[in-house]
Amino acid sequence: MSRPEPIRIDKRVLALDHPSYFIADIAANHDGDLQRAKDLIWLAKEAGADCAKFQHFKAEKIVSDRGFRALGGQQSHQAAWKKPVFEVYRQHELNREWNIELVATARSAGIHFMTTPYDDEAVDTVNALVPAWKIGSGDITYLSLVEKVARTGKPILVASGASTQADVDRAVKAVLSVNRQLVLMQCNTNYTGSLANFRYINLNVLKTYAARYPGLLLGLSDHSPGHATVLGAIALGARAIEKHFTDDNGREGPDHSFAMNPRSWREMVERSRELEAALGDGVKRVEDNEAQTAVLQQRCLRTTRNLPAGHVLTAVDLEALRPAPEGAARPFELPQLLGRHLLTALQAGDALMHEALAVRAPSDAAAKVVPA
């Protein structure tokens, strides 16, 4: 199976053998306040995020007021909202006049600025300002927007929550037809923050994606509490991680309650970096830090009694005991060592070193003994 091709976001490389890329989705948590938005960028950077992401939507371009009212009541996470859906979206629009100042803030903080665009105008006005794009799960079937974003030629991360495999295949095909820089993200689109949601995260979908799209980098867009899912995703090959970010989970607003805060975000990143270090390269070896332990804990063959030079080894002459210095014969070698001659005398308890053995003659026992 081929390895995914690396993707570069600005100077940052996303690849299996590189650290995971963490996206702090500030989303609506700016609460309509430019200074809050700027402060959250700095907090995200300080907490270890690689990217501060916003969402460029206008209420009338993303939701139907009539449509949501016709549902007969607000559902799922929206049931807790104190205002109608359309009004909440209107209240939390990102003022597009902030773009230049937000980009400048991100640049000063040393963090990438990214967004999820929800309409064509957003793509056109923000394109020059972002190094990459994120497509939210809700737009995985909105192919005209997906294709427009893909045609910018910049890396595009696509979340796949609340979608079927057919939906995912369709979106992947649409992106790859014009842009090979795709990161496909597993996602469960539930924003309630309930612990019951863990049974629906389905991280093993990442295995399905790896087999189905072997050339794609994978990621996780997640809304569950804590970072257990993140560690699991990284272990399964995800290298782009997106979680919502706020400074205060108690604030009123659509995204605060289930977001990570600076403390939990920092914990997530630190534990993830430990996991990445622990994953290694997959080559089984005696590692440098266990070389001494291998000597101390493995067994070698040691003599049970004093043996003179020229002695022909038998089973009663040897036993398997720790430690096992380098060059000593190991227990699994015993069948091949019986009948061999000693070149030097050994004391009881000595390790049987390979250099102390003569090579068995190829013909018969009376043949000349050849030094090893």
C-alpha cells in the first residue's frame, strides 16, 4: 500500500512522519467582538495550536429561517439556544472587515490563519489571505462550493461527519479531479458534548479511509470531551486534528460548551506529542535505551562446572542464566552447540562465548577441529 503524499501548508509539512497539525476552530467563539477574536488567536498559539481557524458565513447564505421554524422546534444541540437558529447565526457572523486585522494578528502570533467558507463570496475575498481551507461536514454534498475551493489550488481539509461512504467518495472525487492536496477527516457531527457520543466517533473509519484512499492524508475533526479520540486518531494515522477552541466553556454561545480551552488544549497537544514519539518507525530492534537491559534480563548459556580446553559440549554442561553479555551463546542456540569443542578452558558459571567454540568439522568427529 502506498504512503500518503506529504502536503505543505505554508512552511508546515503534513505527513505521516511529521508531528500532527492542530487546528483551533475559534468559529463563533469570538462572540461578535474583534478583540476577543484576536485574543483567542494568541491563546490558541500559546496552547500549542498550529492554526487558528474561523468560519466565514452569513446567516442568509447558510440557513433558512423559514426552514428551521418549520421543523417544529429546535433540535439536538440547538435545543439549548435561547434564540431562533437564524438569529443565532446572524449574531455570530464573522465581520469580514476584520479579515486583514485577524490575519495580521495570526502572523504576529506565529500561527496559521484559516477559515471554513460557506459561500462563494467568502472564497473570493479570503483566498489571498489563507494558506489552506477547511470544508465543514455539512457541506460535503455541496459540491459546487467544494469544487470552487478546490480550484484555488490550496490544500483543502474536508470533514466527513453525518455522511455516507457514497457522500465521501463523491466529495473526494470532486476535489481530486482538480486538486491533489486533500486531507480527509473523520468526524462525528454531534455538538452536545455528551459522553455517550464516544460510541459514535468510529475512529476505525480511518482504517477504511486508509485502505480506500491510500494516497490521502487523514485527519480528525472532533467535538467530543477531552482528547481520548485525538490520541486514538493519531495512532491510526491521522495527522490533522481540529477541535473547537474557547477561553471559557461557561460563556453563552453556540460553540463554547463543547470547545477545548487553553488548559485542556495544551494537555491534548502535550499528550499527543508523547504519543507521536512513542509510535516510532515500525522497525523492530533493540533500542538504544534498552541495550543495557537486554544484557541484564536476557539469558545466555553458562557452564555448570569447570570445563577444560578441547572438551566436547553436552547438555549437562550448560544452563540458561542471566545476564547475557554481547557475544554470548543464547538458549535457542543450544541444539547447534552440542558436540562442539572448547578452544579455551571455562570456569563454572562462565558465559559461553562464541569465540570460545571451535567449528564442527564437516565430515566426522575425527576430523580436524577448525577455530571459529
